Amino acid sequence: MPVYLDWAATAPIDPDIADYMRLVAETIPGNPSSIHSFGEKAKALLEESRKTCASVLGCAPGNVFFASGGSESNNIVFLSLLRKAKPGHIVTGAGEHSSVYEPARLLEKYGWKVSRVGAGKKGRITADDIAAALLPETALVSVMLVNNETGMIQPLREIAAAVRAFEAGRGASGKRGRIHIHTDAVQAAGKIPFTVSGLGVDSLSVSAHKFRGPRGVGILTAASAGACITPLSVGGGQEGGIRPGTENIAGIAAMARALQRAQENLEHNHARARLLCGILLEAMSGCGHCKVLPEARLSNPDGYSPFIVSLAFPPVPGEVLVRVMNDKGYAISTGSACSARKKKDTRVLEGGGVSAKTAFSSVRVSFGPATTEDEVRAFSRDLRKEAGILFRTAS
């Protein structure tokens, strides 16, 4: 059977969650905005799901808003800035997901200034790096919690503290508003321990299909609806006006259950991922033409999510190796699925301090709860073999 090692792109839905989603779809047909009994039942499940998600994420239920996924949630935050009277300044990480990078580029066309902070050779963005990029007109800071290609965990708590300290210094005149701090936590939710309150952020995005929930549903947490985010989309006022449109009750209920299950199994799954990650890295340590990206991971394993490993085999193109391994029965990727068909897009890794040449040769391996030790050992063996053949051919 083919071996799936691309869980960071999308996690296969938990069969129990899929069954529950269908049950909800069949038995709760009402619109939660309707005032009849069917609508009231749907509304009750919607709010129960909101409470469940809030409990796991560590925020108040009133700060949880449901959307179609992480990309939409990120866009809601960024494009809400278009409602401001005049353009300001944004700070982001240079290696952000395309759903942060592209909205920032769009805002630049409307006069906004964007500072993109690189992670350096260690793959880590420091609080000092962010503080140095802040300007008096800074309105938004967005740094992802876990990098989707390297697994690097960024120090959001320290970054938030640095932003607030800067804000306090500039706020004496009262002419500038609060700097909004956002994080894309899509690769973190259900995988590493954190809470919204503990990170000190104003908003945070989550996508259900990364933790074995359904595709097409996600969460945006926001500290306060109207004051924190004034979205461009308008309509029926659902989700506090943050994301109008009839809620996907079956998907939301399934997501809440999947998130709760992931949280309950977080410690076990994290330990399993560490084991699998260790097996892969140990197997590749004797492979002279293999590079771990970034190299700092080897000296600081706790600074990375064990669910994602980035490797490179220069000068072998990563896309070629992905296709070869696919023929051998293994599904891996060259990076984010959202950018997989942009063959020369190595922006995320370059933003993490990796050279363009090395990044072009990279592949991403990602694990999930169903990945076995035998699968990783077999994959490691075959990867070394096939990469070696390609390396000799390319050289």
C-alpha cells in the first residue's frame, strides 16, 4: 500500500469524525439563524462546538469565529486593514504561508508598507528582529507559530511582549491605535501545546483538515469582534459579522470533535512524532549529500515541531525526488500544497535562511498519528537509495 507522508498538506480525516459529520448533516438540517425548533437545535450545536474549540484553544467562546479554513481566516485579518482611513505599516515573517504573503502583497498595491523579517540561518525570528522592524505607523504584526515547511516554532510570546513594549513607548501621545498581533497557527493546533491567551496574540487562525477534521472549515480567534477586526465581507451578520454566511454546522461540529480528540491525544501523538522524526533524521545522518533544513534543527530539536521535517539533496531538484518517491509508493512534497505547482517558489525556505539553490532541492516529510515506525524506516531506506542514484546522475 502507498505510504502517506504529507500530513502537513492535509491529514486523512478520522473515520469516526467523518461518521459524526454525516450524522450531524443528516439529523440537524436547520439553519442556526432560524427561530423554529430545527434552527434552535442547529444553533445549540453551533454554540456547543464554539465552547469546545474555545476550551481547547484557551480563549473565551465569544472570541471564536468559524470560517472555511486558515487561508480565509488570514485573509479576513489582513484585508480588514483596507477599511482603515489611510495606509499604514505591516510586519510579517519572510517565510509565511501564501495566505499571509499574498494579502500583504495586495495591501502594498493600496499604499501599505510591508516589512518582511527573515529568520536567519537558525530559522528563528527573534523578538528583537520584530522590534527593529516596527514603525510609528505599524498596524499589524503577523508571524506564524509553526512554519509549514521546516516545522520551526517561532517565539510568539516574546514577539508579542516586544510589540507591546514598543506600543507602550509610542502610545503616550494617544495618536496611534493598538498594534494587532496575528499568528497563523494552522500547523500548531492539535500538535503542540499552546493557548491563545498564553501567546499574547489578538487573533489566530486554525484549519480543521490539519488535525484529521474535515476540509473547508476552520477557526479565527479574535480578542474582540468589532474593535479587533472590521472585515470587508458583509451579509447576514453571522459569526458576529466577522464571517457572514450560513454556518457549516456539520463541518464545524466535526472540527470541534476532531480538535478535542487531537488535544486529548496531543502528548501521545507528539511523543510518537518525535520518535518518527528521530528515526528519519538518524537514517539520513549518514547520507553525505543530504542536508537537514535548517541545519540548526540538529542542535535544537525542541525548537521544531516533530511532525514536519525538511531535507535537501542538492543539486537534485526536489520535484524530481518527489516524483521518484511517488513511483516507489511514498507521498511527500516539495513544501506547501498551496505552492506545490509553483516549481521555483522557494520563498518560505529562503525566508528561513536557506539558500535558493538548496531550497530548490528540498522535500518536506510530514507525519501523523497513523504513521508507523516501519513505514518511516522503509521510506528512509528507499529515500537514501533513490536520492543517491539521482545525486550521482546530477553530479
